[in-house]
Amino acid sequence: MIEKIFKSLNDPQKEAVSYDDGSMLVLAGAGSGKTKVLTTRIVWLISSGKVNIGSILAVTFTNKASKEMLLRISSLVPYNLRGMWIGTFHGLCNRMLRMHHKDAALPESFQILDVQDQLSSIKRLMKTKNIDTEIIIPKDVQRFINSAKEQGLRAKDIDDSEGFNRKYIDLYDAYDDQCQREGVVDFGELLLRSLELLQRNNELRFHYQDRFKHILIDEFQDTNALQYAWIKLLSNKDPNVFAVGDDDQSIYGFRGADVSNMEKFRKEFKVKNIIRLEQNYRSYGYILDSANALIKNNNDRLGKNLWTDSGMGDQIKVVEALDDSFEANWLVDEISSLIRSNVCPSEIAILYRSNAQSRILEHQINKRGISYRVYGGFRFYDRAEIKHALAYLRLIENSNDDTAFLRIVNFPPRKIGVKSVEILQQIASLHGCSLYESINYAEGKLSKNIKFFYDLIEKTRLDSVALPLANMVDLVIKNSGLLEYYASERDGSERLENLKELVTAASGFLSDEQIDSTIPSDFGIASEQDQILNSKNSNILEEDLKAELNLSPLTKFLTHTSLESGESQAEVGKEAIQLMTVHSAKGLEYDVIFITGLEEGLFPHENSLTEMDGLEEERRLMYVAITRAKKQLYFSFAQMRKLYGQYRYHKKSRFIEEIPNENLKWVLSAQQNLSSSSDVSLNYVINQKKQTLHTENFYSNTISSSLSKNSSLYKIGKTVHHNKFGNGVILNFEGSGSDARVEVKFENNGTKWLALSIAKLDIV
DNA sequence: GTTCCACGCGTTTTT
DNA sequence: CGCGTGGAAC
């Protein structure tokens, strides 16, 4: 089996798969068979007979990626793969913390806070400390905490010699205490806690270092400092770490990912030579050439040039639209004709830089009755009704979870108001207990309603404890009153459906677990347990296994709801065209790709221009977008676009200019817009636009102000002088006519928005 | 305790 | 322009 797959690989792929001399860095270009290499390597290791399944650790960034890998491997290997650690960083750290929860100082059933929970936890903390949230913004505190954790820093580790961050640091510290008290961890905490556990506990560290002889990491360019440190700690003196990544596809710098980890890895893990996967099996020549030409404009690349032997294909079709609605309209026209010519709708994707752009596209698509699906956006488990139901389950599981308590104590409304909660908070801090427990100490100080709530939770816990998971969820939805509440709500039917869906998810989850744990291990090789018991550290391993098996289905399910998007529920609409941001398109591929809104200020995004490495990250983003296309690629941009309620004018994106003209085929200019639309009902709009064209004068990327004769001189990047604020650089502008405003970053006076009709700005 | 309106804000996001 | 948050009125 493995020989046959191995033969189907190209030379660099073979070299990577069979590499056997320490750590390896594989530079895998877009569409170069990265996942194939990773999975084949795992199969190769297992089939060699020298590597135990249990000594493999494989890390990915998304659940989707790890599931896909697991699926591919299990289809190629007749063994039970349960002993292999494969998953996301967060999933694996969670696994480790559950197993060693005592050493990690956590309750076994600790709950995981998502971003929303984390924010409300921070707000609550700030309230108890009487901190003005107008002066210190909770979201800023959240960002501060998360970025500190991403760098592996606790509050006490943060250098504050300049004294700027004292308040943030104190809040970070208090927040950690609060989480600890409540038995909850946030996403960053999963990793940091796991890292600290391994640092602190020598026995455990040696055990895992000894166990994981082979570590494989996908999307290495997306690792942050904390994840790097975790990998480093887990790999022993003789590491076999197999890192796969593509520096050109690093697009998550803004959330702490650090491409320089690749170079760091090469040095610190003594990588002898880097393997480059440069043959692309996805896209036609014009598409690939364009991607290569674009990315050449970036500095500091590890370097790589993709090639294909599947022919040039079609040029990139470029569309210039008068405005965003013409753009959307043209796209939908083109998509309709593609579908008529038998392109499968699900093979068509429209990409955009920011979510706000999807609205107008959806509007036009809807109008034509084409079915579509918007990728990303709201997670199933983020819906309010789902979070409510889950909060009941969480409180049943862990009565210390104050976040869960506060979410549901008065939902559905049961006449428990702020006052009662405040009293509980006082009692709780007096006794150093949770809000839920504090009810026991209240002794008649409170209304009966609270006692009813307490009894409700207790009764539900008792009644549900022996039930299968799905029945338990069902019972909670009924007992809590959620069912009744949404049934009586005017537009509660969709929410009811979602709650039903939650029960379905719970029952599906349970059966998945059963299938997973009953995979027969009678394939003639040692079972997982046998393999593990042969290990030197069998005592710890036995504990591992026991601990994992002992976790209640509810704990497992709640973890699942925090760590997974619930995307699989929304797997409907196979025949629909796909809409998504460029970010969420990473890792995906489609026959036809439309990259829309290719305008200066939008893509590259204006905010990126003032950030370190910002433009280069935007260019990598564009590179990712281009390389999603298999057969056909379209670019579109609009001269003017409605943003935040007003029109803004943009010139076409520099990224279009960076692609050789011979790769492009201009299929529509703005002038042609006015006659090209097939939509008759648009006529009056067209006429209005024509009028606008006559009365307004657009300059691309230039301010048109009737009050300022030399307006075309005010360009982004120009230095200007203001009598009061001194010299500054123009960062941005918006509006036109007497509304025109410019954003100026002054050398000594910060960044300000100034109305051109009022402020006097001289070009320096 | 609930409801409603005003205000402010608006890149990308997985876990 | 459209949404979510929060404070004030009922």
C-alpha cells in the first residue's frame, strides 16, 4: 500500500516523506501537495515498523485540517489510531491538561472560555474593581491579556519599567485569579498552562519528550511564540520535528503569528537543508505566473518559485466597475453565465478583503435567486440560544463557573434582577465562593426566586446524571424553560430549531465517540494498550489512558462546543456558490475564483499601510487569494464604493499593477458599465449615476474638495503643515466637497481627522 | 424588571 | 449605513 502511494510522489515529496535524519523544514508552496506529504509521512513512519503509533504527535491549526489528516491516514493504515496525538494546538493542550489536571491545578471538568465569555469575564472583573470602562476599554484589556499569553508571559513577567501598562498588568493578574477561582481557562491559557506544566514537572516533561519521537506541524508560518515554545519543550535533545509551512502564506501576523519562527526553527533545530515543494498541481500557468510575479515584490522571503506542467489556461479577467453595485451586478451576470455553461456552483467562490463587502454581493445574488453560502461568520455554538443552553450544562458540570451562572440566572426571565445578583456577589466574595454556592449562605436575604433557580439546577443535575448525553441536553432545554420561552417568542422558531439541532449534535457526538472507541484493534499488530505498556513510562501512560476514559461525556461535549465551530452542521447547500473573506479561503481551492474590491485602501487595506510589515502581509494575502484558483480567475474593482454610509473613491489596487499585463485580460471598463447591465430595473440607477458623473469630479485617491483648489495635492503619504499641530503625514481621507476630511499623523501631536473646509493644511 | 432608543463604531480570525 | 452596547425611562 505505502509503496504504491510513495511511487506516486514527486522527488522532493519523496525526500520529505522518507526523511530520516533529524528535524526537517519543508517549504510547501500553495497547491504543492502539502497535506499529502504530511499524511504520507505519518503512514510511512507507521508502516516502517520502527515507530509506534503512540509516539507520533501531529499538530494543525484548524479542526478541519486535523480531521482531514486523520481521515486520510486511517484510510491508508489498518490500525487503531487512538494512541496517536493528532489535533490542534488547543485540542492537544486541552487533552494534556485534562489528563494531568491535578498537576496543572485545574478541576477535572474545567470549562473553556471563548472570546465572548472572556470579554464578559473581564467586564465583570472591572466592575467589581470599580474601574471606569470608559477610560480603560475592556476590549483593550482583552487584547493585552491575549497578546501577553501568546508571547508566553504572565502578568509578573511583563516589563513595565516605563510604567505605561501598570493598570493592564494588574487587571491581567486579577483576571487570571478570577479564572482560577472559577475553574475556567481561555484559549491562550490552554497553551500557556500546558507549557508551564511541562516546564515545572520534570517527570511529565521527560515522559512526553520520550514518548513523542516524531512531531509534525502543519502551517508552521502561523505559529506564535507560545506555540513555538511548546513544541520546543516537547522535543527532546534529538528532535525529529517535521515542520511544513509557506512563508508566502503567512497572513495572521496581526494575531501574533510570527513567520520568523521558520528561520528560528531552521537554526535551533539544526535543519540540514530545506526541502522545497514547488510543483503546483492546482492552478493553470497564467494564474501561477501571476502569483509568482506578485509575491516577488516582497522582501525577506525564504524564496520559492511555483511551476506547473498543466498548461497556461486562461488569462485573468479584469473588471473595472463604476461602483460597488455595478461590480456586484457584473459578477452575478458572469456567474449566471458560468452556471449556464455547466460550471458547478459550488466550484465558484467570491473572495473579499473585509466582511462588510459581502452585504452588497449577497443582495445582488439573492435578487437573481442564485443559492449561495457565506463562509465563516457566526459559529453555530455562538448563537445566543445555544450559549444559554450550554451555560445550563456548564453550571451543572461546574458550579464555580460564574460566567455561566450570570448568563442564565435570569434567563429565561425569572425575576432575578441586578440587585439580587449584587447581593450574591457580596456574599460570594465574603465567603470566597462561587455565586452559585453563595445562594446557600444567603439565608432568607433573598427572594424565593433565587432559591427556585438553585433547586432547578440541582434537580436537573440529579435527573440528568444517568441519562445519555442527548437526553441530558434535551432535559436541560426543557427544564430550564428555554423551550417554553422561545416557543412563546414572536420569532423564536428559528431559535427553537437551533436548540433541536443542539440535541442532534449531542446525539451525533455520542455516537462518534462510540465508533471511535470501538475500532477493532485486531489487525494482527499490538493493540494500542500493548504498545503503550511496553513503554518505559507505563505508569504515567496508564494514568493518561484512565484519565481520558474517565472524562464524562458532558465534559467532552462541552469542550467540543468551545473548541470547534460546529461547521459540520452547516454542511448544507452543496450546490451553492461560496462567499468568504480571503483569510477564510486559505487552504481551500475552487475552479473559479473572483477576487473583488481590488482597490487601494481596501485591498491593500488602508490600516495595513501604517503597520509594520503591513503591506507585505496584504500582498501575501493577495497571493493566497490568487492561488486558490484552479482554472479561472477574475479581478474586480470599483471606482467608488459606499462605505459606512458614504461614497469613497479609490484607485485600483497596486496588486493589479504588480502583475504582468500579458497575464491580464481587461473585459470591462467603468464607461462600459453604463451599457452592459442586463438588468433592466437598474436603468434608473444608471441614469442617476450618469448624472453624478457629470456633476462630480473624481480623482483617484485624491480629495476633491470644492473649497480647496489644489485638492489633488492632498494624497496619502504627502507631508503637510498645520499651524497648531506642526508637520504630519496624510494617512487617509474621506468624503468629498465640503465634507472632505483628511487623517493626518502629526510628528508630535498624534493622529487627527481634520475637515479640509476648516483646517488650513499646507503641503510641505 | 423590562424595553426602548441613542450613541458609537466599523480589517483580517482560529481556537 | 447598520449593528451592538448601555443607560435611562416606563
